[in-house]
Amino acid sequence: MKQNVHGKSLTEWQAEFPLLKNIMDLHPVFWTNGKQLPMKEVPPLPVTREDIIEADKRWKRFAPFFEKAFPETKAAKGLIESPLRHIPHMKKRLKDYYNEPFQGNLYLKCDNELPVAGSIKARGGVYEVLKHAEDLAIANGLLKKDDNYEIFTDPAFTSFFSQYSIGVGSTGNLALSIGTISAKLGFNVNVHMSGDAKQWKKELLRSKGVNVYEYNGDFSEAITEGRKQTLEDPNGYFIDDEHSKDLFLGYSVAALRLKEQLLGQGVKVDRDHPLFVYLPCGVGGSPGGIAFGLKQIFGDYVYCIFVEPTHSPSVLIGLMTGEEDKVSVQDFGIDNRTEADGLAVGRPSSFASEISRHLISGIFTIEDDDLYKLLAILADSEGIRVEPSAAAGLMGPAKLAGASFIKKHRLDDKMGKSAHIAWSTGGNLVPEGGMDRFYQKGKGLLR
């Protein structure tokens, strides 16, 4: 642990931000973002609503490719999307177990069921690879935007892309999404994985022809080394989870899809019907992209709340102190060790932090044991199985009910008509044995 961080002692940091002591002691906390602004007052951002619309059009252009290359997308006509499920039995079990009653309906956004990659990373990671492939094909005269994109499955295209490489640093799920789609298109793929990445993910990637490099250190080491090696290749393209606009926009399109799903289920979002969305958070790109999209669509009536492990609260510390990516959890003596695959990140994304700064409503932290308990309760109450990190958002409504947030935002009389969405981020590709171990550990903790 550093004795001084940016010229201040840890005692001085704690005096300035009293919540920091509880964070450093690894206690679960709820932080309300005092810098959140009404949408009309948010300064210009490096991404716009028009960018989301363009990203959605690109997804639609690639739909014929997905239908042919990934048969599991055929029923959805090549759309990469997940269901929104009402989970009333989970709500009851949550209230009973945690003794924290809350008002409003509870839903699960099942990105654990996303086709191609089985996690939320199928949005950002897959999207950036598609954009890069489209840019290369157009620049080399192989493609026009009004072509049928099924041609991306042609041998001529896979042969063309074999001249190029794609690199990424990852804790696991981003690597799976990028490795899967890049290999399918024909790229040479190099994945740099941190020490906490699961072995089965490495083996699955290798089975798809992906080169996997393993590191003993955390996400920061994997991404730094991955960036360096990729940029040494003149035909290399690095997908940067810390700085990528395209990755961010891939996630943001989820807001357009969610709007349609909410309409389809008769869920209103307006002044009298607030929407609360709980987003598991690692480096901040996927929750930041989704939050950005949701705020563009629903404005001040949606409240986006990030969730981080108590051992990896990088975005919380970055946004709370205002130092964003200039500080890491290790600076404050926190070890960044968690079972929450994908959330073990010590330093936040500078790009995502800049955008989330005035948009998100707050962040809460959660202990690993609660992740296992929640996934077991979800499996028993709704028959839905997810990995630990994907269960993080389920604690959101109870955390919110126990915080001063509702009173501060003058929402007391509106909570009865509210909707809560826990965003489930992954789990579909977890081997059966692994999922059974998660469940059994959760059941043991509940006892």
C-alpha cells in the first residue's frame, strides 16, 4: 500500500472522503453520486445519440452474416439480443432472506443468454470486431454498405482477414466474445489473459484457434502487454477495454432494444414510473455504455447504478475521488482479488469514467459470498443459472431501499410504480460442472 497517493496521505484521503475508510476495510457500501446532473445540464460527451443509431444500423447490416455463421441466431433473424424476464419469485426470496423489503417489479436482463459469447461482452467485443472488419473490407474494395453481409462467410473474406491480427487483454468474457467472432471471420487472434481468468475459458478459446497468452498479474498487466505486442504488428488491431469508443457504442445499443422490450411488457418509464438498472462493473466500459444509452433513451427517469466487488471497487474510488483512472484500488491497500470473473479490475477506464461521471446515480459494493448466495436463490426461485459476477445486480433493490438515495431523489411516493432491472452479464458458456459448483457453494453459504 502506498503511504501517499497523489501527494496526500491515506488519512487525508479518508478525511476528505469518509466513505473511503469502509471501502478500504472491505465493507459493502452504497455511494450516491453527487456529480450526477440532469440530462439537459450534462456537458458535451465524446459519444452521441446519433452514434448509437449508427451502431444499431451496423448490427442490422451484419444480421445475415450471423444467421448463416451462427445458426443459434436464426430464430432472432441474426439479432444478438437477450430476453427481459420478470422475476417475482426472486423478489420475494430476496425480501425474505435479506429482510429488506422493496417496492416495484423486479426483472432480469438475461445477457447470460446472449448468443455467440454467452455474456454481455457479445455486445461490445463482437461489435468492435464487426466494425473493424467492415472498415477493412470497404477500404479494400470488397464491400459496399448496401451489400448482403452474408458475404462475410465467403472463403475470399476469411482468406482476406487472415492477413490481419486482433489483440485484446481480458479477465475472460471479453476474450471469449472477441476470440469467437474474430476467429469466425478469419482473423488471427491473440488474447492476453490475467491470472484470475478461468482455465475453461482459455481452453475454449484455444479450441477455436485463438492464441492465448497467460499472465500471473491482474487485468492491467494483461492489457498493457497485449497492447504492446499487438501494436508491434503493422496489421495488428488492439481492442482496448480501457479506451475504446467502438466497444462502448456496441454496449449502448442495448438501450434501444430494452426500450422495445419494456414496451412489449407494458412497463412504463416516466416521471411517475422510475426505472432502476443495476449493472455489474469491471473496468466500466460495458455498464458505462449501457448507462449512456439508457440515459439517451429515458433521460432523467432512469437511474443507473453500478455494482463492484468489495475487493475491486476501482470505478467507485475513481469517481468518488474525482481521480478516475489516475488511481487504482492497490493505491488504497485493496488487493483486487475476487471470484467475480470480469469484475477483478484495479484501475477504471478513463474513457468510460469521463462519460459516467455525470450520468450514473451511484455505486454499491458486494461481497463474494453474497454473489454465490444470490445465484443459488435465483436458480431455486426462477430456474435461471448465472455465474457469480452476473448475480451482482440482484442485490440492487435491497441496497437502494436501505440507503438514503430514495429520499434524496424525492422518489418515496413513486417506488410502488417503479421497475428494477438487474443486468445479468454472463454464464451461458460455463461448463455444467462449474455451474454446479457455483450453486452448491451458494447453497452451503445460505445454510
